[in-house]
Amino acid sequence: MLLKGKTAIVTGGARGIGKEIALTLAKEGASVCVCDVNDQGLEDTAKELSSLGVGALGLKVDVTDFSQVQNMVQKVLDKFSKIDILINNAGITRDNLLLRMKEDEWDTVLNVNLKGTFNCTKAASKAMIKQRAGKIVSIASIIGLTGNAGQSNYAASKGGMISFTKSVAKELACRNINVNAIAPGFIQTDMTAKLPQDLREEMLKLIPLNRLGEASDVANLALFLVSENSRYITGHVIQVDGGMVM
Ligand code: NDP
């Protein structure tokens, strides 16, 4: 029970990596608020969290809207009195080559991935600063380190999350708040299920461990980064990619 008595917020927690992180933290004793725009998934995750015997809250929140995010933080404080952990996981792709990319595809991806991370970090860190303790982990991507043709919007958002992480880690270190990022490689979720089979096979050739990652591979690192076992680690981006980018 690494997280007994702790309270966590996980954005985009209705499915995929976010859901796996929420359940992993709950299994270690944390009360968890999952937020998402996906109503049905949210309800299912909240039920699964409750069945683990921890405090659970499922809130419909669009992370691009700061007032909705502030409202969520207030509801978590009302119910659990504190926020120890924030996982910035909500993220989307709208892939296209630069010359074909519509302004809307650029704006939507930057808004959800990067502005959403800013909104949630700003709102939750206010409570953490008062508590003089906290752990913030943002789910970036190896694409934020390497770039990728057809994903300039996504790469810019994830690269932005990485430099945002380092800046905020420097700002909040004196308040005993650790801020880190995880850069997953190719993880099996609904997000990657929509990729064409030939592209999946090409990507597999680039992974030394010769398999796709699972959501639990990311969740296990998230657990380490929000536990006291990583108390001397801040401002880092750690890859979970089967050796894809070295
Ligand atoms: P999924 O698409 O499976 O899940 C993302 C969740 O975020 C969905 O439930 C989605 O809702 C929700 N969401 C989307 N927009 C918003 C919003 N504005 N506010 C709140 N919630 C929102 O993605 P993954 O689990 O695969 O990915 C999770 C994170 O990990 C993302 O940030 C992604 O970029 C990152 N990542 C994933 C990799 C992978 O290989 N899967 C690799 C590297 C990074 P809805 O269902 O309505 O879309």
C-alpha cells in the first residue's frame, strides 16, 4: 500500500493508459478522481475504482476549459480535503502532413494535450503548494523527443509538455513538489488500435524488445513517480518504449 491516504486526479481516466493508471494507484490505496469527456467510460472506471474499496469520483471535465478544471479541483478538495497526485494523461491525435493540416487540427491537439496540462497543473498545484507536498506526472510521448512526419501538431504538444514539465519542476521544487514526465513509445490502446496494420508492423521492427507496450508498463512507472520511492527525482522525462528511442 504505497499510496495509503493519498488523493489522486487522473485526467483522461475513462479508458486506456489513464484508466490503467487510476486502477494501479487505487490498488496501492489512493483515493482517485478520474475526469474525462467520455461519459460512459467514466462511469465504468469510477465503479471499478469503488469496487477496490477506495474513495472514487468520476467527473465529466474538458481539460481545455480552465473553469471546468478549477471546479473539478474544488470538488476533489471538498470530498477528500487534499490533492497529493496529479496525472496529466488526457491526450488526442489529429494526424496530418503539414501542408494538409487544418488550423482546427493544430488547435485541438495543442489545446487538449498542452493547454490541458497547463490548466490542470496550475489548478492542482495551488493546493499542493499550500500542502507543501505533491507529485505531478504528465504523459508525454517519445514523439515529443524525436518528432514524426504527419504528427507535427502532436509532436509540438508533447515536446511542449516536456519543457513545461522541466520549467514547473524548477518552480515547484522549493515547495516539495516533484514534477516529471513519462514518454511512452507504442502502447496498445484504442488510440493506437486505429493505426493501419502495415504501419504497426513497420513500427514493431523499430522496437528492440520486439513487442508493443501495455498500459500497465506506463502505469507501473507512474506509480513509482508518485510514490516516495522517487522522492529525489524531479524534472525528468522517462521513456517507456521497449528501447525504441535510445
Ligand atoms: P485514449 O484515446 O485511449 O484515451 C484518452 C482519453 O482521454 C479518452 O478517454 C478521451 O476521451 C480522453 N480525452 C480526450 N480529450 C479530452 C479532454 N479534452 N478532456 C478530458 N479528457 C479527454 O489514449 P491512450 O490511453 O492511448 O493515451 C493516453 C495518453 O498517453 C495520451 O496523452 C497519449 O498522447 C499518450 N500516449 C499514448 C501512446 C500510445 O501508444 N497509446 C504513446 C505515447 C503517448 P474520448 O474517449 O472521448 O476521446
